[in-house]
Amino acid sequence: MADYDLAIIGGGLNGVSLARDAAGRGLRVILLEQGDLGGAASSATPRLIHGDLSVLERRGFWRVRRALAERRIWLAIAPHLVRPMRFVIPAHSDERPPWLLRAGLFLYDRLSSPSGLPPSATIDITHHPVGNALKRPFGTAFEYSDCVVDDSRLVVLTALDAAERGAVIRTGARCLRADRAEIWRLAVVDRGHRRAITTRALANATGGWTSMVAETVLRQPQPTVAAMQMSQIIVPKLFDSDNVYVFQNSDGRLIFASPFEREFTLIGTVTHDFTGDPAIVAMPGADISYLCEAASRYFRERVAPTDVVRAVSGVNLTPASARRGDGTTHFHARRRKAPLITMFGGDLTTSRRRAERAVTRLTPFYPMSPPWTAGAPLPGGDFAWDRFDHEVDLARDRWRFLGESETQRLVAAYGSRLSSVLGEAKTRDELGPAFGPELTSAEVRYLMTYEWARFPEDILWRRSKLGLTMRATDRDALAAFMAGVNDPSRHG
């Protein structure tokens, strides 16, 4: 008998979504990730849960409708991670005519599943707060509803839910070889230790490494793919209003400017073909200049490359024959050959549905329960999306030493499970040593114990974005603390 029903190589959003779905249907699942969960493209996304207006413009009506149905599901199952916002498109005299924007958003509203989000509207930004940050020639804008999400937290909490349903999640575990017969036999190096694993089915969900893993590890035919680099920039906060700007650039692209981690603005996305090692992705200076110029076309305050605090890039794959944004799944099984799932590409919005459809392909091989993920909240997400502020108020009443901004960050990260992090602490001192004004050793220990954080960058850039503001001395103290926790000689 094989050790597992499904082994998954790759701990990005596709991989953890497969693990969650399959574990919840009763399969024995193991996920192998050579680095950290969401360590590549899944933490370099535009952070949007949306129907994608650019797809609507290309007349992909059914794809938009499916994505908007998923938006409603995400609001229900991850209300701490997925936040509704108003998106604002300033009308530009050199770009799409106002009637076209108005008609497109009317159709966008009609395609939306009922979610309680307000419909699109036309606003006069000369007398509206959203106009304060914009250049004066812009007088009219169009407003609509969509959502933003913390992408890397989404990956980790999906993995956490999978683990709580029985999946084995192994980070720092690399699959060196997979031999295919009636079952798969895997040779794995798991944090320096060699081990053999057998599984009845295998999933290659390695993102930008999909073709390389297919060739060198699985020794199976490679999918015909094109690699695409997607990049965003982070700059100091450009506006005070709580909305996302959607700018029409002169080349027809839509550029988003979103509030980011309280004191910053995220601007993106620029995409282009990529060649090379997906582990080494650098944002070209031309892409940085492009996004700066696109934003400066609208913002009153000019954005220069010297303002960029951080550039974020990742590599995603699309089929070489068609640049599809909703992802691709190949399923291969034949007599005396164990099933193989190859999943790559796609956006955040449709990741749950992709995994559900992929796992369903295994039903002829295993008895399993029906699809379930659309109705089950992620850890900490068992409250209504319009009750987020209420959750913040409850947290501030319970832990009175927390400030408003800090509480919002913690509730957005942990939702109703914040007590697992802070416990019964009555003062900040009871949470142990601090690393900067917000990160405490209690939170660090929780992330190391339950969320697979091993190194400072796992916490500072993926479990949180506190790396944007943490001083070098606090980083050093955090590294020393984590090394001590990981040192077996320090324990008993």
C-alpha cells in the first residue's frame, strides 16, 4: 500500500489549494516545498480578487462571470484576508471614451454574483476625496467594487487548513526523483535527511519550475509553456483615500495603485516574456520607469524610480499557444501508470476552483467526498466580511494595549484566531521581547510553530510585510531569536 494517495510538489497557491481540497475529501496528502510556502510568484501578485476588466474588454464574458462568482466565495470564506474596496478609473481624454467605461462597468455589475457590494457609479472627483491626489484636469471618474487580498497569507492559511484536515506539509523538502509505475516512488531530501515516499498519484505544481521538474525529476513529457514575468513596485504612500486607482495607460494597459501596508502604495502590474532561472527574477529598470511614468500621468505627486522602496517580481507560466489567465491543468493516467496532475499559471481569484476541478479528476481512482471548499472558511475566517471592523473592536476591547493600526494588521492576518497568538496577555510585556514596535516573540513563536516560518524573511515578507519598516538592529535581533528557538541545544 502506498504511503499517500496524493503527493504534491510545490507550495505555491496552486499546490496548497490542491492539498486543501484533497485532504478535505478524505485523501492522504503530502505536500513538498523546497523553500517556503508562497516563496515565489504566489507572493508577487497584483493582490486582486476580481473579475478582471481587461478580460471583459476582450469579451471573455463567461470567464469574468466565473471569476466574480469566486470573488463572492472568497469574501465568505476569507473575510480577514479579502477586503472589498472601491476601484476608481479616472476618465482620460486620450483613452477610452467615458460612454465605453460606463457601459463596461454596467455589464460588470450584471455579471456579478450577489455579494452585497455596491454597484458602479459615476463621480465628480473635483468634489470628492479620491480627486485630492490626482492632477487637476481629471474631473470625472467611474467607481466600482472589487477586492484586494494578502496573497502570501492566503497561501499560508490555505496550507494551514490543509494540515488541520490531515495533509502533511513539508517545507525545506526537495523531490530529487520520481519513478512512475502503478504507484509513484519519490526520493526526497527533507531538511537534509533522505527519505523515500510512495504515492498513488502525483501533482506537479511547481510554478515557474514546472517544465524543469517534468524533465529532470519526473522524466515525463514537458508541457509547452511560455514564462511570463509580472512585477510591481512599492513606493511611499501617495494618497489617503481608502480606494484603489485604476489608470488607463497610453499603451492600453490598466495600471493599479493600491493602498499597501498602511504607509505605502503598490503600483502594478507590468508583464513580459521571461527567460532564465525563475529563482533569480530581477525587475528591469525599464519596467520600474514604466510604472513610475504610468502613475505620474495621473498623480499630482510625481513618482520617480528613486522613490521605489521595493520591487516585487515573480514568474508564472501560461500555455504557449494561448495566453490564458485562468490557469492550466493537465491530467494524465493510463493502464499501469499512476495518475499525474500538472497545474500551472492562473490568478488568485480562480485558484480554489482550479484545485477543485483537478482533484475531481481523481474520483475514478479513489472513493472521496464531494467538493466542499466553497463553503468552508479558511482558519480565522468564520465571520461575515462586513464584520471586519467589529472584529477589530472586539480585539481592542480584549487586548487593550494594542493600537488601532496594529490591531487591524493582526485581525487581517489571523482573524478570529488572534487569541492563538496573543493568548490571555494583559500587557505587551507578557508577549515577550519585541522586534520593532509591533512584532513580538509571541507572534514569532506562533508563526514558527504553526505556520512553517523558519527564517526571518519568512516572517518579514510573507507572513507579514513588516520588513518594509523594520530597522536593521531589530532584524538582527529577530534572526538571533529564531536561531535560538531552532537550536536543539537550547531545549531540555
